[in-house]
Amino acid sequence: MLIAGSIIAALAALLHVVIFVMESLAWTSERSRATFGMSLEEAERTREMAFNQGFYNLFLAGIAAAGVVLTGCGISGAGIALMLAGAGSMLAAAVVLFTGSPDKRAAALKQGSLPLLAIAFIVLAVV
């Protein structure tokens, strides 16, 4: 179960790295604007906010990834704690998006599914 949880946590981290790229590096690109449903003008107006938000996603990915690496190296206590902290924060952000922005519920479900599964497998592994 811990291996499955670690793999899913790594996938959640990878997804958040992709979100970082879209928000911080490619916010005004055609693909990012289509993904987030924005015009070029809206993207330009929100570029600074998105840049910051993208780094938030990158840091969450880093926490989860560090946990995966530590767990893989046999330092499971700290690794599990970091995977749960990273995935838990990702899941909490998805819940906030789901409850606060009804028009973005599909995105929230995509954003929160992997962290939820990672948490479930990790918790099942340690209990």
C-alpha cells in the first residue's frame, strides 16, 4: 500500500508541477488561457497573481516529492509525514476550489483526486 501511495503522491506532485508551468511560465499562452477559460486581457491582468499561485503549486509538489524520495530511501517516518503534508495541502486546496467556485468543480475534482488517493493508500499502509 505504501508503494502505491508513494506512486500516486509522485503523480500528484507531477500534476502540480504542470500546473506551476501553466500558471507561472505560460499563463498568457493560448493553451493555458483555454485551460483556464480566459481571454488574453484577463490573463494579462491576473499574470502576477498566477505567477505567485504557480509557485505555491510547485512548493506543494516539492513537499510531496521529497516525501516520496525519503520513503524510497527507507526514511519512512519523515517521508510519510511529508507526503501526507503535501497531498493534504493539495486536497485542501481542491476542496476550497470545489466549494468556493462552483464553475470550477471539474478542475477541483481533477486537482484533488490524486492527492485523495495518495492519502488513502498511505493511511491504509500505516494503520
